[in-house]
Amino acid sequence: MGKGRAPCCDKTQVKRGPWSPSEDLKLIAFIRKYGHQNWRSLPKQAGLMRCGKSCRLRWINYLRPDVKRGNFTPEEEETIIRLHKDFGNKWSKIASCLPGRTDNEIKNVWNTHLKKRLDVKQSSNPSVDESKPESSTTSSSSSSSESFFLNERPNSSKTTTLGNEFNDQVSQSIDKIEQDLDKQVSDELIGIIEDPKESSISSIATSSQNIAYKVEQQLASSLSYPRSYDFDGILEEVDKPNHLYEIPWKSDYDFCKLLDDDSIGSFQSIENIVLGEEIVQDVKAKQGSHDFENELGVVGEIKEPKEDHVLPKNYDAGPEIDHTQIFDLDDMRILEYELDLGYIQLWPSWS
DNA sequence: AAAAGCAGCAACCGCCGACTT
DNA sequence: TAAGTCGGCGGTTGCTGCTTT
């Protein structure tokens, strides 16, 4: 087989299959705070046992706030059919003409609905206008794990049952995870710096998971779901200690390099070191442009996408960054944001 | 009520091109 | 210029829930 391309990750070391609410929370919390400069290293830094590609896919297709969920309108279907005539299976190109829709979603709709519909029409009446869609019955709603964020507020009773209290609690839970992770990571790092031989990065991951577990237990106990939500089961699935990512101390070059760096003596935030330069770059970029806030809809008004412009698949990294500056995390902290979770949709196990 | 078949869709896989070293 | 890395893309798979028998 020759050299070939190295796999993007060790398949035996990563979790696969549907994403759990716990993982979604971690990914959202991490990206909300640090952005996603490097997908490959993101899961490790976020404490997720997932392939970077998997994280990217999950974020782009389901978790990012500008993803539009729900049924395709007849107009959207008509657009897809028309564009497919022009572009063929260039799903990303088609998606760029449908704000909020992802290539994966469009691909699925085409394969499951539109293609068949056109086949039927063509076989029954070859002269019929192909571009005229039938009444929209297609749905992009998930059958397994639901989107965490929805642009359209569903008016289903199960959502309104929980109301603002639910939203507040979920938002608070995410904040709590972030705060606890910050504190725990800082404590661990101080321990590592003081006595490197006795610690390892993996211990941080362990601690992070323990914290996330506790926080989610709080979430589970504090929320009054219509029916009990099996947090234990989900966490057991996600946070199996036996499957912890074991990161060899010497293998994390960036981390060691940072520790060796002179800046260690004057660092202003432990998080700088843990997360590495790439994260700092991203955060500063986001800070400078406010794109991140807009992207996540946490500060101010959300910019409406232009008619012919879809939010980019690859987010703008923002302006040039002066890497020589010492990063101060406090500068970028989102002040008193209020994540509007009114459009939150429940996972099936919650409903 | 149970089994089989089907439909929908989330997620994975592997290739490709751009970029970096 | 070659080799390596990474993000992005499109094809495909397999799980889940619904419908039919």
C-alpha cells in the first residue's frame, strides 16, 4: 500500500457515533470561549474524545448558531433543484446559496426527497417542469440527536414547557463548566509547574471530566424535565475513565515549548499556556472583529447574512495578530453575555 | 404484537487542494 | 520543489424510528 496518508487520528482512541448532550455542551462551551483555530487539536484541548474532523462536522452542521433547522421551504427546494441543474453534486456550492443550510443537509434532502421526486415526475410526465416543487413535506429534523441550537424557535409544546427557566439553567450550566474547568486547569498546571514529575496533562483531562460530570449532575438535578434524563448513562458513555486520552508528557511539544519559554515567568493567565498559541491567536482575532460574538449570537445584534452570502464554512480569522503581545484572557472575556437558548431543542431522551 | 421492510439523516471515510515547512 | 499538514468536500454507511405485513 505504500506510504499513504496518515490517518487524522487514532481510531481506537476516539469515540465515534452520535454525539451526546454532554459532548455538545463541551464543544459549544469551548468554541464559544476559544473559537476553533485548529480542529485537529481542539478535541484534546476541549476534553473531548473525538476526532477533530468529527468536531468540525458537528459544529458546522448542527451546533453553530446560524444553522437553520426545520423543514425546507418550497422556495428552498426549488433553489436546490435549480442549482443542482447548474452545479451538479457540488453541495457546498449549492449550500452557499442557501443561507443557514449545510451541504450535508442539502445532500440528504436531495438524495431522499428531491431526486426521487424528479425521477417520478420524469417517468410519469417527461414534459413536466422539473423545477416546480411539490408542497414541502421534507423535514430536516433529526431522528437521533437533535440540534442544540436552532435559528427558528420551534413552537412545539415540549420546548415551551421548559421556557426561560430551562434556558437560564442550561446557560448557567455551560458557564459553570467553563469556570470550573478554568479553575481546575489552573490548579493542575500550578502543580505541574511546581512538580512536573508528579503530574501529567492527562491528569488535567481527568479533572476536567470529573468537573464536567459534577456540573452535569447539577444540571440534571436542577432541571425539571418532562421526564427523567439519563445523565448517568450519557456520562458513562462519554466519560469512561478507562478511555481517557493519555497524553504523554513529552509528546505535547507545544505545551512543553510553552513551559520552557521565558514567558512562563510572566504569564498572566494559566490558560494561555494550556491552550497554546493557536488558541490565543483565535481568541484575539475574534476579540478584534467581534465576529465571534456575532457568530455565536451572544453579544449585540446578530448580523443578518446577506442574501447571496452564507456564513462561511471557514470562519474569518479576523485581522492580523501581533504574536509578540502577551495575551491577557481577561481582555477577551465576553462580558455579561446572555446566551439566548429560547430556541433550544431537546434531545430525544429529554422529551 | 411482532417481524420485516423502508425512509430519513447523522456521522464516517477517504480523497483533494491549499498552505506551510 | 517535495513532503507534510490541515480543512473541506462528496460519497457512503449504518443507526433509528416509522410503516406495513
